[in-house]
Amino acid sequence: MEAPAYIETFVTELGDGVRDFLAHQEFGLPVRGLVEGELMPSPFLTWKTPKSFGTAALTSVGADGGKALVARLPDLIRPSDLGELVNRGRKKGTVQVTDDKTTWSEERSNLGPATWYPDVAVEVGQALARRFIESLERITQRYLDARVATAVAEEAKTVQCLTDAPEPTDGVLTSAPIDVLTANALKAGLVKFDWPGYHLAYPTSVGNKQVARHVDFWVEPAQNGTYWVRVSSPADPLPEEVAVALFGDTAKTSRLAVVSPPLFGFGDASGLRPEAQARFADAGVDTTRTGDATAEGMKGPLADEIALAQSKVPAGSDKVGVLATLNESVTVLDSFATTGAVFGLGKDPTLGGVTTVRDRLVKKQTELATATEEAAAKWAGQVKDQRLILSQALDGFVSLVERFEGMTQKVKDATAKLGGFNLPPYVREAMHSAAAQYVDVVATSFFPATAQPKLRAADLANRLLPVTILEGTMAAIQRTVDDALAEKRKKDSDHASYDTEGMRKREVELRARLGAIKVRLIENPLSVGDELAELQAEIVDLQTEAEIVANMDQLDVAWQALDDSYSVWFSSYATTIKIRNLKMLGDIFHAEWKGIFNLWKKGDKASRDLAKSQLDTLRAKPALAWYFGKLRETVKSAQTEILIGKIVAMLVITVVTMGVGEFVAGWVGADLAAGAALSGRALLAVGGAEALTMTALSQLVLDTDHSAGHVAWEFATNFAMFSALRKFSAFAELRKLGLIGTASGQFVLLEAMGLAKDEIAKYARTGKHLTMEEIGQITVQSLVMFVALNGVGRLAQPILKGVRGSGIKFGTARAAANRAAGSVKAMNKALMGSKDLNKALEYIKAERAWVELKIKAYDQLEIDAKAEAEAARQSGKKVKGGLLEQAGMTSLEDVANMKAALGEHIARMDAAKTVLTLRPLGGRVFGTPRARIGEVLDQLGASKNPVTTDGWSTVRTYEAKSPDGKKITIIEELDQYDRWMVKVQKSLDGTELAKWEETTGRNTPKEVYDRYSGDTDLAVRTVKEDVREAAVGSWESEGGRTAHEGAGTAHEGAGTAHEGAGVGPAGGTFANVIASAGVDTNVTVGSRGGWRGSGDPPQWPNPKSTKAYGHVESTHGPRLKARHFQGRIASTGNDQGQWSGPHWVEAEGRTPQHPGRYIVEMGRAIGRVYRANAEIVEGVTRAFVQRNPDGSINSTYPVTNDFVL
Amino acid sequence: MPVDELHFRIGPRWTRETFAVPDDPLGELSDLEMGLLRYAVEENAEVTVAVGEDEWRVLLFPDISALVLQLAPIAQDLERGVPVELSLPESQLVISFGAGDAAMVRHFGGRVAESPHTVDRSQVAGELRRFQHDVLGRAASDRYVDQADVAEFLARSGA
């Protein structure tokens, strides 16, 4: 029976079942939280009667069950599909499929028996509950605002303070059909509102009457079946107001796929109000087509405007910062692409791809690098938000991939591993679906606000994976139990003892409980606690039992088939004997099996352990394998062969299930995929069956690090008010990577989180909403506070004062430790109350040195004390008033304990240092301040040669390895002083740059910034003047004719060279590849593409790097005299180019990252060309570049416009 | 079309332009690379590249010094029959070897000229290896590079 007929047949059961499911769910009342963009339960709103919401919402529209509710379901659960949910909840139909050689059963997901399965109502109820949760997230705040507005108006009218706020008199703005039910229920008096408390917390709040304002708009050109309107009034249109203007109903807001006020886009124009339809017709827009508004918006002419409108520009933004952030995004995206390889990202078209996003990012980098400061800086909000989306998507994706890898780690076959083909389809599909959702988030990230809900959905899918896997297990149980029930059994037969009806009841009850847990996981993960693990244990028990019963049934069927075969087909005496013997043997196995089952049914641990052991023995019996093999050989019936295969598979599965606790990630799947189910290899070989049940999976997901530690951590830091502390959860990655010790890292993070929580609570009491930026600051400050509070420097006292008579070594070590104590004490004191990250790091460094000296002193004490004890032993005299006693200790163990405590302290402070210097940017990508990069790389034991250098922002990216060999990417982070330095440097040519480095190289960026008071122009002017003074006259003696070409405005030469401030790579010009030849696009190498040569990569973009840029300075450098070129011309007859500065660095950056020859248009004067005819062409703007296969530059020089390849 | 042979010949010292020895301030180059550069600059000479009857004159520095360490993989590609280029960008010269026996010498830049040739790829590969050994051997005998470094490089690069 197909889903529509099923729904019609069981409409009453379905409607009532969904109603009953909802009636058991408790919903929250989330409002705007402490953190901007986050929701949290309101402390001022509570349900008068818990669990009353669902029923009230349904009743408010007369849909309180049965047909009335089912009729409304398609609208209420959208975008979920009712038919699909029904099919998911019921047993699937099967069909026999044959390919001439083999016959097997396949499930038909759109078909199922005409039997009512209560699980269907649970499945639909879950979906409806999820929509109600989403609806409450939209509506509760509006309801609160409306109720406040009503209360304020009432108080003004009655001139008295109310103790109880009346329900809102006006409507509450709805955004979807289900919102109508939600608003009805909220307004029906179910919610207790602590109006006095609210009024006290928010005395100036007057609420909001929730009236949709009139909207004026004009129609933008349509793009491939997508429609766009630009709102001219009001200035801050709500999407609900636009929905009214277009479709006549706020409940149709979800039809607006792109919301970027004043622009709104949608992909289906059906149902437009006549007035709106007329506007589109007037604009000549055909509204009959449909399309994907997000995708089209991103491709179309409005893309930049939409993207910019979705973010706010942070204060203090600048162009270098924008370029650095774009560089971070590219790095994070590359990490995403690498991470996704295990899912087949880049190869599997159903997963989507990220190359388009990368291309767009790189294009935007190039565009903004050559844009004005102002034009580039206005992108600061968008690039920051996009980077955040990408980082969060990477975080989720990494956790998903780790789960996936855990489940496939033992699979040897690369294809099976890549596709996860060892996993049951429902697991594979759930993971694939979550992965595709993350890829979609990335694909949409250019529109950060549009990507945000997609990210939430992907994270939710990821979070719900354990439940999804258990749902799959439940579906398997449902089928097994249903099959068992379907067999006709007499009441007084053995099968009555199987209690299949009891199992069915348990299955229904467990499925309902799992559904309820899923609803709570969506809304309030913390409330689930250990319930999921407990439920999982019950599900595993039931599955084991069900499969044993099913196997018994199957064995009976097989033996019955054997009897039938005997009577129908086999008449020869020999065959009859064979069959009879097999039947006898089968009876023995059957009896053995039944004994095991009875033991299992007893339920106590001892019986079950015995049952498992006996089953292991049975399975391992060679005779069993022989029996099935012989049976198949003798009974040459296809039907019987299928049955044998099924029995064998079920037998092996049961073994697997019973031993679930012993399995680790991937083991079961790997072995099954490899065709050898643990030690049941012989059975599978005989049965030729595929075993698909994977009970262990749920265990794997719930019981590995992913759940117990990681997920608990995630939950603890992710929910409600503690969502503010989510920042810390990213640091957990450091712990996972082994970059900080497990115990010390946890200690640091939990302590710092506690401090941050207290700090955040202070804000909470003021009613202030914190931005994520502020949360980030609090996070860092709490870590600084942790260092100050946990620093032992403040307690510093001279140690081991009372020890006399020890050796010189001890005395020296003690003196050194005690000398260091004073300064550490002062530093610790200064750190108290400070929020300065650098001070904290300096303190950690000093404290570590001090503590190490202390450990050395104790080491020496230990040595001396041992020597003293040995001397006493040899002399036979007891030591009185010895070294240990002088030190106030009773034994060497005390010394060891002291050293251990000091070591633990160092480990904690090291962890704090790592957390303070590594900012998680997603997955295994971290940022670290430019000033700290050296020590961070030292700490990680990483090479100081960057793997890439971003030519635009000068940001370098490095790679390190975690202790367990995982690749870690470290990106330099630029603070405001670093960015200012880059800005100045970008305004200088090579000679000026050298002068700048000469005058500032020994100062910190802040010192240089302060020297010029942050005045870029002043800094540039000063250095140019310095250079000009030094250079006058150097060229005039060279002679030769001059000519000008190219950009024409920049004239370079002796004494007259001038490049305005700001001219440079970032100075407003644009480069193109004019021509190329001999290009090998299969190889990607260069400053941004990687290194394939010998040894470490070159030091891009240092112009002095001979390894990177070859001999360019010797042969075409700015310091060469004219005679050099004239000599070469005389010999070769070729024109010769000379750089006016180290622009070859930029030329390399603008050249494609593939080996080959290129002519690159630099868009500004880069040097001169000495012609063979003695002419000198000044101000040329093009460069010839030849890149070697290893990525380095073979040769590069300025060329004239007539130079061809 | 007759089969042309490729030959490299080291000619007289080049004295018309004195190049400064390229510096390696960042210490990135190996001793072999740096020594070879010093040899090429200080003992700079004309090098004749001949394909059949056509000849071009290039320099030990900067042309050959940038190419000489790459000759072994180019020779290997020639022997594998894959298309490969021998490029002397400072002299704006590139010799392209197609998949078969065809070769094209192209002078690019301000004046463009092309001359097609038929070559024996194994002869070309052999000549590249011989020339590489010749240059490295000269640099070693003049003590610009260490003989052991040369031997190790040749062994590693499959030359």
C-alpha cells in the first residue's frame, strides 16, 4: 500500500496518534538571549500547565486529532513531506529481485503493509514538534513584546501598576502557517508572565504591538525564474511585512528565500496578490517560472549588494584586515575541502562542491586588493561573517567526518571506505545528508544571513545522528518483530513463550520514547542527560531478543521447507536418507538454539552471559557450517537457498548483536564488508549472505569520545545562556589534538569558563545583549584572569631556607630559584585585575622559568638526600636532623610529590598559554598573533617556512603536526599595528621598502605606529624623502633616449621617480594575464600553490629569496646600471627589462600557480626596457614571468607591450 | 626531413658584462646550488645551443645556471615520450619537443622566429645528460662545488 492510501486508511489513528505524541511533549518559551542572535528560555515566561501547549495549539484551529489534524499536517510540517514521514515510520514492503544468477529481497520504501504502525504517528509527531519548536522560537519573543505593549497601554489607561499583564489585544506577527496555532495557544492564557519582574529588569521596555506596516517596493529584473523586489519604504522592512505586500499574508514569509533588506528574493511567484502581480506585469516580468533564489542571487548582478546588506561593518575596519580575513576564509575552505575528501567531496556530485566558493573568494581578494581603502573596508562585515560561517561549518564537518572515519577505520577497501559502504544504508544516508548540508552552508556562505539557518540545520542533523541511527535500529526491530508476528503460531506452541506481542509493545513504547528524546534534543539537549544512553541499552536488548526470536522462526521455516522438499521433490532413497540425516542434525541445533533463547529470556545478567557463551560455542561448531552447506547442496531449491542464506545471516547478526559491547568503531562493519563476520567466516561463506544489521553503531556513536566527552562538552557549552560560552568549546579541539594535556587542558578551560560565566552573568543582570565580539573578549579576559588567579607567583617565598650542609650544586640551584621569585611575585601582582593578554603570556614565561629552577633545586635536594641516606646506611648510623628534615619533609616521597605538583602546574600554565595564543578558526585551523608566531611554531616543533604567503595581506600560513600526526594549520593574525605596517609597506617600492626595514626593523609594529602617530601618509612621505635624497644623481649619468608607454602616469627615473602614496599592489590598479604558454595546469605550485622543489619551501614573499625568485636581482634588479643591459643587448640582440623595485614579488603573486610562461599586466609602472635600438622605454606595465615546475621563478623581467610569447 | 641533433657547446669566456654573484641572504640554497651559481657567474661563458644547422648563443649565467639542475628530469620526460620544453627565458628561447620526433625552436619576445626540426629524442636526452655532467664536472674541478655533492645530486636526480 502506498503512502496516500495508507494515510486515508489510517487517518484516525494517524491524527490521534500525532495529537497524543504532542500531548506528551514539553516545549520551551525561548526569547532573545544574552548573546546577540541566540535564544534562551525567558526567566519571565512559564507555562501554567506543562505539556499543555501542543494540545492547545491544535485545538485552537479545531485540529485536535483524527481527520481534521491530518488535513492540516502538510501545511504545518512543511518543508517535511507527510508521505515520506509515513513511509519512514512503517515497515517497508519487499520484492524479490533476480539477475538470473541470484535472487534477493529488496525493500520498497514507498510501499508497506496495510497494517497500522504507531511508529508512523511518532515519526510525524516528531516532525510537527520540531516545527512547533521553530515556531516558538519565532513567536515567543513577539508574544512577549505584544503582551508588554498591552500591559504598558493598560497601565497608562488605568494609571495603576498591574501585577498581572493581560494577554495581547493585537495580533502577533506570524511567519508560517504553524505560527497561527502557536500564537493562538500562547494567547489562550497558558503562559504565566512575571510582569512586575520583567518591568523591574527592563523598566524602559514598552513592547511592540506587532502591526505589519505598509510596504512600498519596486520590481527588479527577474533572474532565471527568481523574483526580486526592492523596498523603498519603510527603511527597515520586516520580511513579514514584505510577505503581506506580495502574498497578502505574513504566514507566507518563508517563501522569501533571500532576505537582505531592502532586497528580497523568492523563487516561486504563484499566489501573488493581484496588486503585486500587476506590479510585476508592469515591469515586464514573467512570473510563471520557478527557480532557486539563493543560487540565482549569488550569480546575478545584485549579488554584492545582497551580501553587503546581510552584515554590519565593524568599527575600525580597514582594507588590510579585510584582505587578511579573506585569506583566512580561503585557508579554512581549503581545510574543509581536504576534510571532506573522506565523503568524496569534489568527486561525488550529490554532495555538492566548494570550488565555486573558493573561486569567488579569490576573485573578491583580487578585486578588493586593487580597490580603494574605503571600498574595500565596507566589506569588513561580510568577510568576517562569511569567515565565521565557514569556520563553524568546518567545525561541524570535522566532527561529522571523525564519526564517519571512526565507523570505517577498519575497512581496507578504499572504495567501500570512501562511500562508507560497510555501514547500513540508514547510517550512510544520514551522514551523507548531514555532510551535504554542510557543503550547502559553505556554498551559500557569501550570503551569511542566508547561510546561518542552514548552518543551524546542519549542526542539528549532526547532533541528532545518534538518534537517527537508533531510529534505523528501531526500524529493523519493527521489521523483525512484525515478521515474527506474521507467522501463524498456536497459542500453546513453543512460540507463545517468545512473547512476540510483548516485544511489539516494547518496540512501540521505545519508539515513542526515542521520539520524545529527539524533540528534547532539538530544544534542550541538556535535559536529556543519560536518558539517551539508557534508552539505547534497552533498544539493544530488544533488538537482540527480537533477532533471536526471528532466527528461531527462520530456522523453523527452514526446517519446514526441508520437510516440504522431502515430500514434494525428493523420491530417491539416497536423497531421502540424506535429508532425514540433515533434519536430525537440524533438530539438534534447533534444540540447542532454543536452550540459548530460554536462557536469554530469563533476563538476569548471569543467564544472558551464559546464553552468549553458548551461542558463541554453537556458532563456532564446524558441524553447523557443514550442516548449512550440505543442506544447500542437497536441497537444490532456490527458495530454500534464500532461506538458508537468511538464516546464516541472522545467526551471524545475532552473534554480533550479543557481543555489541566488545566492538569498537568500524570493526563490525569492516569485517562484514570484507565477507568474514568475525569468526563466523565459514557461516557467511556458506550462506553467501550480506549481513546488514549494525546494532553496534549506536553504541559507537554514543559511547565513544564523540558522545561521552565531546558531545557532553558541546551540550554543556552550547545551550541557552551557556551558548555564550560556546567560544570555549572550540578550544576543546586543542585538547582533542593533544596540543594541550587532557587533564590540564580541561582544568584550564573549565576554570576559565567559570570565570567567564560570572563575568557574563554581570551583563545578564543589566539586561544587556552581548555581541559575539564581546563574548570573544570576555573569553580572552577570563583566560588572562585564570592565569592571574592560578599563578603561584603571588605566593612566592624563598624555598628550602632551612637546608644547610647540602652541596654547592644545591646551594646554587636554590639561590637561582629564590632570586627569580621576587620578579615573578611582582608580575603576578600586576596581572591581577589586568585584561592584557601579552602580560599574561609574559607572566607564564617568567613563572615557568622560576618553577623550573625550583624543580632543579628539589632535584638536587633529592640527590643529596639519597647520598646522605646511603652514607648513613654504610656507616650504620642513623641520620638525625638530615637534609629532608631541614627541608621540612619526612621522606623522599615528599620531594617527589612536590616536584610532581610543580610539573602539573607547569602543564596547566602551558595549556593556558596554548589556549591564549591559538585562536580556533575551525577544525584544525588556528590563528596566532604575528608577534607570537615564532614561539608558537617552536612550541609545536613546526618549520618556520610558511607554506603560503598571501601577497595581498602579507599573512603567512604555516603547518604543524599534532602529537598524533594530524596536520594543523596556523595562520598569522594581524593586529591593528601589524595592519598599519602592511598598509605603509604596500605604498612603497622595493628601494623604499628596504629603507623602511632599515629604519624600523628593530622596533615592534606598535612602536613604529606610535612613532608616526598612526599617520600612514607621514610614514610613507618620510621614507620616500629618505630614499630620494640618497638616490639623486644615480641615474642621470647613464644617458640614453627615453620614451613612455603603458599606464603613462607613473614616471620613474633618476631623481624624478615618483609614485604617489598608495600606489602599489593595493593602489587601485588591476592585473591580467595577457598571454601564457607551456602551462601545466595539472601542477599547482607557487607562493599560494605549494612547493615541489627540494628542501624547505622558499621564503615567499621576501624579495631577497633567491630560491623563490632566482637571480632576478642580479640580472634585472633596480640597482643595475645601464651598461649591464647594453652589453647583454649587444651580445644577444634581445631587449632587456629592468625592475624599478622588487615588484617581482607582486608579479609572482599575480601569476597563475602553474608552471609555464606568462605575460602579466601589472596595471602600473614597474620598470623600464632597454631596447636593442638604444631606446629606453620607461614606465612599462607588463612583466614576463616563467615559473619552474617546482613553483619557483626561473626568470622574470619587465617587458614592453609588443613582447609576445 | 633529416634528423637533427641537439648539442650544447661551452665556448669562450664572456666578459662583456660582469654580473654580481647572486646573493643568498636568507640561506635557502644548498651548497651545490650556490656553488654552481658562483661558478656560472665567475666563469661565465658563451654556450652554443645547436639543433641541426641552427645555432643560438646563450650564456652560462643567467641561462644555463637556471637550467642545468633541471636537465635530468627533462631527459627522463624525453625518454618517456611525453611533450617537454627546454626553456632559456633569459635569451627568450624555447625548444619544444612534441610527443613524437618533432621539435620546434621558438624565439619569443620582441622578435619572433620559429624553426621546426625532426630529432631523435634519445639523442637529445643523452646530450642533456652529457651536458649536465660536463657543467657540474667543470664546476667541481674548479672547486666551486663539492664532488661528493655532485655525485649525490646526480644519483638522486636519476641522471
